Amino acid sequence: MSYQYIFYEEVGGIATLTLNRPDALNALHPDMLVEMVDAIERLADAHSVRVFVLTGAGRAFSAGADLTPPPGGGGSGNNAIHETHYNRLLTRLVELACPVIASVNGPAVGAGCLLALLSDFVIADRSAYFLQAFVNIGLVPDFGATWVLPRLIGPARATQMLMLGEKLPAERAAEWGLIYRAVDGSDLAAETLALAQRLASGPTLAYGMIRQGIRYGLEHSLMDTVALERRNQLLASRSRDFKEGVEAFRTKRKPRFQGK
Ligand code: T3D
């Protein structure tokens, strides 16, 4: 599939998807969502990919759902789009077996905000903001907002974001624990790359199971989660990276993980 609304590239184990509708602040056009799902399915099948980076072209990360209905229907409020596009994208993202970084170069709004917050690490330009804009246009939150936000920042702050629909500056978002870090805009690309390279040279299988474990633990009991940890530890202990990690420890050198 060739892409019109996104850039996608894989370099050195790092797959980067750039939302590319800068004139519309990377608003999520339905065809863009189809392209994103295609790219994520492609990277999920590519065993060479060890970290996935999401970012936006221009001055925004994403302004959320496209509010200009495309020809033939769609646009905000179209229920079918949730089933066919948003939920599919969310599922593919959550099921990825490698770490995901959102490099938030500007406003992250509505579904665009959730797209960032569903990542494992969110690094944002200090001048960026996070905005749950749904209420400002008379919509209720979707794309997992009412599940993700209370878990990340608690119900009081989630309610504040969701009901007041005000911009949350990146630095405040970092103070609240909503995101990993806020950095100077001029450092964002380098900081993102450094984190991506670090993760791309780590034990990918273990990262994938940590991802799975965190989501699972949020929804299940302690004992169920311990049971999953036990199953995953057995798998991790059979990996080449575990063998390499122990060997490196014994011989007092840095491990060279292969992601296998
Ligand atoms: O379909 C479904 O039902 C699914 C539901 C999904 C949930 C959502 O995501 S709902 C939330 C939808 N998003 C919004 O409500 C945000 C709308 N945008 C804004 O409020 C503002 O644009 C911002 C606060 C994000 C930024 O403001 P500002 O002043 O920096 O930029 P601007 O001038 O408003 O926007 C620049 C251009 O981007 C402008 O186009 P123009 O006039 O230069 O040709 C604007 O129309 C366009 N744009 C911004 N957001 C969207 C958009 N075009 C389409 N859809 C947008 N969401």
C-alpha cells in the first residue's frame, strides 16, 4: 500500500510513522487511519523492528478526528468509523510486541492525544499541549480516553481534563505523570532517537511481555497477574537475550541483546 497521509520508515530496528497532514494539524482523516493500521500491521510482522516511534509533521502532533467530513461520509460522530478505523487502530497499537514512543512535537488533541498516551513513552516538546477537546464540540471522549486517563492521572485530574477541555501544557503533563518527559523543542528529535536506540538495542521479547503485563495488571487481580508473570518469565528465560544477559553479567561486559 502506498501512503498519502503518513510517512513510514524503518531504519536500524526503529520504525517511525509520521502523521503527515500538517496543514490540518495532522487531523485524523479516515484514510489516514487506514494507512496507519496498514503500517502498524506491517511493522508487527517485521521481526527486524524493535521499537516504534509515532510523531507528527509540522507544528502539531495531531488535532484529533478530522472535523471536515470526507467525500462519501465519515467525519466526527460517524459510529461506523469507530468500529472500522479507531478501534482497529487502538487494538493494533496495544497488541504491538515492541515498545512504542510518541514524540509529541506540538498539540495532541482529542483522539490525537490518546494516540500519544497509548504509547509506552511520551516525550513532548515543552511548548506542546495535551487537550481533551471532545467536550468543546459537544462530544463524549472516545478512543479509550475514559479508561486511559483515570489510570494515568487519577479520576480527579482525568475529570478536569475531560470536562473542562483545557490545554494541559507538556511540562504540567510531565509533573502529573501523564507523560515521560518534556524537553526543549530543539532537543526533541535527538532525545527521541536516543531513547529509541536504547530500546532498539534492548531485550525486545522482554519489553513486549512487560507491555502486555502492565495492561493485564490494570484489569486483573494480583494473583492473575502473578500467574501471567510466571508464564512470561518462563518464555523470557528461554530467550537468547536471557542467555546473553547472564553471560554478559558473568563476564563483566555489556550485553548485546538481539531481541530474540
Ligand atoms: O469521528 C469520530 O466521531 C471520532 C471521534 C474522535 C474524537 C476526537 O478526536 S474529537 C476532537 C476533534 N478535534 C478537535 O475538536 C480539535 C479542533 N481543533 C482545534 O480546536 C484547534 O485547531 C487547535 C486547538 C487544535 C489548534 O488551534 P490553532 O489556533 O493552533 O490552529 P487552527 O488555526 O485552529 O488550525 C489550523 C488549521 O488546522 C485550520 O485550517 P485552515 O483554516 O488553516 O485551513 C484548521 O481548520 C485545521 N484543523 C485543526 N483541527 C482540525 C482541523 N481540520 C480538521 N479537523 C480538525 N480536527
